[in-house]
Amino acid sequence: MNTLMVSNIKELNELHQQIEGKLRSTVQDAIRAGEILTQAKGGLPHGGFLTWIERNCVFARNTAFRYMQVFKYKDKCSTVDHLQDAYKQVKQLESAEKHTEKQKSYQRVSQYRKTGVKPDGWKRGTDDGLVKEEHDRDERIRRFKEKVETDKQTKESTEKDYKQDSKIFNEAIARLTSKADERETFKERIRISFEGKDNPFIDALIDYLQGLDDDNRRLEACYNIIKVAKSIAKELNRKAYSEA
């Protein structure tokens, strides 16, 4: 522990006690406390400041940091009468600085993304992290756009298939309807009996004949059907006689 630290620890703690006991005019005491703490931190190795506070100060680390911030902005806070007002002012100043630094960081990152060269003042932790954030954001946007386009194409394809299926279905219905109308017209023309109008065998026979290429083919088919029917009838008669 250096001589400066030893000589000022007592003063530091007395300042804090004075601040705790006052309701007004404590800003200058806080500035002086922050100055002592800042000097102490400067004389310590990295990571040793928190331990130093715990060993030497009668107040917590959060209070120490607030004193240091008041000292950092002493030019802005020295005209404030109340310490709580000074803390509020420090908070506003820090917020403004962070916003300004954020804007500068965005400008550096924007320049880097355009040129591929890191500009002067580049901050490894902050700016590198911002580059990653923007890259991840761009990647999310890219994937979202791809999904939107894929969904759009899928929807269009589905609608196209639906229209095509509907067209095929309607054409099939039209053919069946036309075929049924032709069958009924043919039945009327040949004056088929009432019982035969709803006979599925008759319907199938007429549909078969209508499917042939021309009337000559249909006439030939009718003769063949008659011939087959006669042969079947003859065989059924023979079988009936033999069983009797």
C-alpha cells in the first residue's frame, strides 16, 4: 500500500461519515472522497480495487463508485447543492455519454462494413460485438425473407394445383353428366322397358356401345352380344333339362 493511500484512508472515511450526517452541502465532500478513491485505484494492480475498498472503507463498493463518478463530473456537479441531485445529474451525463459513444461506435462499424478496414478509435470489445450483432441481425432478416418467399411459392403452387385439380374434376363431372344424358336419350330412342331404365347391366352395356368408334362397330358388337346371349340361353336350357 503506497503512502498516499495510507494518509488518505482516514480522511476518506471521515468524509463519508460527514456526508452521511448531513442533509445539505455534501457535494464537495463527495467530490473529495471520489478524488481519493480514484487516486487509490490508480495505484493498485488490476482487480485489486474492490478488495482494497472492503479492507479499508466503512462503506460499500456501490457508494465508492458513486463518489468517483461525482468526482469525474465535478465541473458539472460542483454547482449543485444536494448530493442526491448530483447523483441524478451524473446519471444523466453518463446516459448522454453512452448514447454519444454508441453513435460513434455505429459510425465506426458502418465504415468498417463498407471498407473492410477498422478505422481509428476502434474498440475491440464494443465495436467487435456490434459487428457481430449487425451480422446476426442481417442473417435473421435474410432467413426471414427466404421463409416468406418460400411460403409464397408454396401457397402459389398449392393454389395452382387446387385450380388444376378443380378443372380436372369439373371436366370429369361434365363428361359423366354428358354420358349419362346420352344414355338416357338412347334409352328413350330405343323405347326400353320401364324395368330396364334403372338396370345397371343395361347402363353398362349402353356405355360400352357408346364407347365404340362408330355405328358399324356398335352394330357388330350387338350381333356378337346377341350370339353370346343365345349360346348362354341354350346352355342354361340344356342344364335345366338335364337336372329335371
